[in-house]
Amino acid sequence: MTRLLIALVLSVLAGYGLIEAWPLIAGPSLAIATPQNGESFPGGIVTVRGSAARIAMLTLDGASVLHDENGDFSPTLTFPHGASLLTFDATDRFGRHVIVTRSVFVPD
């Protein structure tokens, strides 16, 4: 009976430890809601919307992107005529990266 109780307590502690350590284990995540890949923007003005979790830094084409405490961001950008490639890079505090790319097109 004592061994069973000790095993149960150790199992609960191990499970709790895994739950608490999950953000450290999982790494960064990045979801881009808009623009969709290959989307066309006749005016050249693009509002990028997305969400990031467990990040220390978020960049778009090498420039820092401001995000709120929930990880949501929505910068508005202007692009020239033609195709452009957006590269998002989310980095966590351990240096792990998630990179997402989107292409946008501005017709003449």
C-alpha cells in the first residue's frame, strides 16, 4: 500500500512537471492569418495579421515587429508593383526559430 501511494505521488509530480515545462519544451509558434500566400493587393497596402506564442523576438524581413502581450500583431505595409516575399522569423529565448514565408502580388 505504501509503495502504491509513493508511486502515485511521484506520477502526479512528474505529470505536473511536464505540464509546467511544456512552454520550454514546445518552442516558438507562429500563425499568419493574413495575407494568404500569393494573395493580390491592387492598392499595394497590406495589413499583416498573425499571432505568435512563446517568443522572445519576432521579425518581418529582418525588422522587428511589435506584438501585444497575447502575441498578436498587425502591422500595415506598403509594397511596390510586382511580387514581394515576406519572411517572418519567430525566435524563443533559447534561440529556436520558426520561419514562415508569404508571397504577395501588387498588380500594375
